[in-house]
Amino acid sequence: MLLDSITCPADLRGLSNEQLTELATEIRSVIVGAVAQSGGHLGSNLGVVELTLALHRVFDSPQDRILWDTGHLAYVHKLVTGRQEGFGQLRKAGGLSGYPCRDESEHDWIENSHASTVLSYAHGLSMAEDLRVERAHKRGEDAEPNHVVAVIGDG
């Protein structure tokens, strides 16, 4: 499976369009299988496969922060950030959380499951980035702000 070769988001950047299409199909199959075993949010995750792949190809996670508004949209994000191995234990005791979880990955910046809260997080993190860059410039250092991406949920 192509998904087995994806250990971090940077791995997506080398894939052709055909490979991305194949990967999207594999991801949908993995999600359907996991949700059939342990429950979870199927439709919303199937609907963000290409979006998630595109975001992780364009932005440099975890330096760029990709924030998931309703955390149950993050299954694809989990798969492309190195958590394929534990995905069969999704939402089970001792397994992966059904939501972003900072203890699981440096790619999970916030833990949430409520619609629209990500807007406040994104605003605060963006302001913090601006301050970080401003302070670096005052010290005579080069600095560019990292991106903050808010994926607004289906809630």
C-alpha cells in the first residue's frame, strides 16, 4: 500500500497526481475499516481526504499549524502524520484518540471537538507568530512567520 510509505506530511510532496489519487482511495478504505470496527465519524472524514492531502502538501506541518475545528475531521491528518500503525485501535482503550491529541503527535496543536473554537485558536496563534517575528527583527535576526491554517468543521 502506498499509505505505508507515508511517515510524515513531507512524504506527500513527492507524489504524482496519480499516486495522490491512489493514496486517497487507500485512505478512504482504511477509514471505513477502522470506523466499522470501533465506530467514529465516517462521512466527515471521507469528505476531507483531498483537502487534508492538499493542506499537508502545501504547508509545512508541524511548523505551520493546521488546526481542526471539529476534531473528528482529523482522521486523515492522523494517517499522514505517522499514526497509521495505531489507526486500527482508533477510539479504543489505549489506542488513538478520535480527535487531535497533543500527546500523540507534534502535528496536533490543539485538542478540541466543538465547532468554531478553532477561529479563536488560529487568531491567537497568528498573533503570537507576528510577535515572535517582530521580536526577532528587533534583535536583528531574520524570521518569517509560520502559517496558521484553520479548517472549519461541519458542526
